[in-house]
Amino acid sequence: MREMLSQAVGRRKSSVARARLYQGTGSVVVNGRALDEHFRTVWQRGRGMEPLRTVNLEGHYDIHVNVEGGGTTGQADAVRLAIARALVGRDPELRRSLKKAGLLTRDARAVESKKYGLKKARRAEQYTKR
């Protein structure tokens, strides 16, 4: 087994991603499948690989990611944060450029819980005058 260089956790909505960095040629495996198989859209693939493009390290590391929970958008953002944190764990000099690009900030937005007496979190029954 190869030596792991760094690992980190990223979260978004209800998704949790654990990323591990290995020295390699740039292959990215998500849940045992290639990146293209797990994330179908170009936007989601690009979103996940944004930290590597920002610091010009595409093709330098092999990345293995386990991601669970939520939908594909939340998972893509969780992978993005996990990879950015793993890169900083490997090389603290990258922190400044990743922080400037906003890649080390955890997006805290999540679904608001439903309230009793309402149809959704804030949606009330329609008012009828008569």
C-alpha cells in the first residue's frame, strides 16, 4: 500500500466526504468509482476539482474520496472542501491561495426544519376570508 500524504473531512448540507491524498498521477476515485462515473455533470466534476486547479496541482496527487449522504450537489461541495483541507494539511503554504479563492470556508446553509402548524418550514395554509 502507498503512503498516505494527508487526509481531511469536508461537509455540505447533509453530505460528508473523507479525502485521502497519495503521491501519484492525478487519478481521482470517489466511492470506489472514477470521478466521471460518480459525478455525471461537468459542473459537479469541476466543482470537486476546483482546489487542485486553483493551486495548479492537477496530476500531482492520486485522491481517494469516500462520500455519503445528501444529493450530488452537496456531495460535490463536500468533496471540494475535503480536498482543499487535505492539500493544506500536506502543504500549509497553499492555505493563502485556497483561502483567497474561498475554498476553505464551510458553507453552513442547510434545509430548515419543518414547523408544526405549517405546510413547510415557513409556508402557512392559504388564508380564506370566507
